[in-house]
Amino acid sequence: MVNAPDDAQRDSIRYRAMRDIVEQMQDDVPGKFEITKEGIVHDMMAPGRPHELTAARVSRRLEKSMPDEIVAHTGTPDVEGAPEGIMRHPDIMVIAEADMEGQGSFDPRTLIAAVEVVSQSNPDNDWVSKMRDYPLLGVPIYAIFDPRTGTGAVLSEIHPTPEGPRYAIRKDFVYGEDVTIGEWTISTDALPRYA
């Protein structure tokens, strides 16, 4: 007698298959791959100059205000919650250097904050999917910078809802205002906009 896999086993098998596909395609197909509850997200467009300049300026501004043992990291690896079936790659990860040691993906619960610069080609990935996925992963703070509109938001305080964990507090901002991410306040002056 063979036992049929339960929902958790099916989810785990499905996630592992998607993870294997992403690993195989990552070097050969342009763009960025992430895994959500709905499946694989492929942003085919490489980030443009305004996106990358925003990430660089926000990262530098954060690091100037943080203690040396905390970094605003803009590189790899991904943030992965295999039990949740989610693999994301934040534009900026606020994380303790000590939590970056070792091999493999970062544990999302070690992140102090995830910061995203909204993609021109797929804004819903940042405003909808990641707003759902980051609290599921246990990332305590999610900040969004949107060069399309010159606005953004900082979300915090994860709380349970019938649809799963969500952020309870949202503080919107307009470029030019100071914004607080965690314990650190930075300027949003001179952040580029998409043309």
C-alpha cells in the first residue's frame, strides 16, 4: 500500500522542482528569477540606471547611519524560506554581518529589513507579491521605493490575518521626505525617477 503525499509534502516537492528549474535557467536566461506561492516570477528586464542608482543611494545612506556590524547588502545570495516555498532576492537586505557567514541562501528571519526598488516592468511584484511574501517569511520590515511615482512605503509589525501573516503598519512617504527604516532615518532627496 502506497500512501499519497499530504499537502505539505506536495508543496515541498513542488517547491524543490521550481528551485531546480530556477537553478538550471539562472545562468542561461537573462533576468532575475524568484519563487512565490503562485510559482516562478521572471523579471526579464535587467534593472536600469534609475533602479540601480536608487538602490546604491539608499544602501549607502542606510550604512552611514548604522553601526559597523550591520550592512545594507545589495548582492547575492537569495533569501529563501523553503518551508514556505518562497525564494526572493531583495534589492537591499539590512542584515548583521555575522548572519551573512556560511553557505547557501540567507535565512529570511535574520533580515532586519528588506528594501525593494519598484521595477518599471513588473511593479506588482514589489507592491503585491512581495508585500505578501515578506511577512510570510518573517521579514520584520519591508520598505518600497517607487521611481515611477516618487513615492514609497515602509511596512512593519507582522500580525496574523485569515489570509496569513501581514504587515499591520504602513507609513507612506514622498521623495524629498526623510524615511525611517527600522532604527535608521535617511533622506530620500535626489533619488532618481523613471523617465
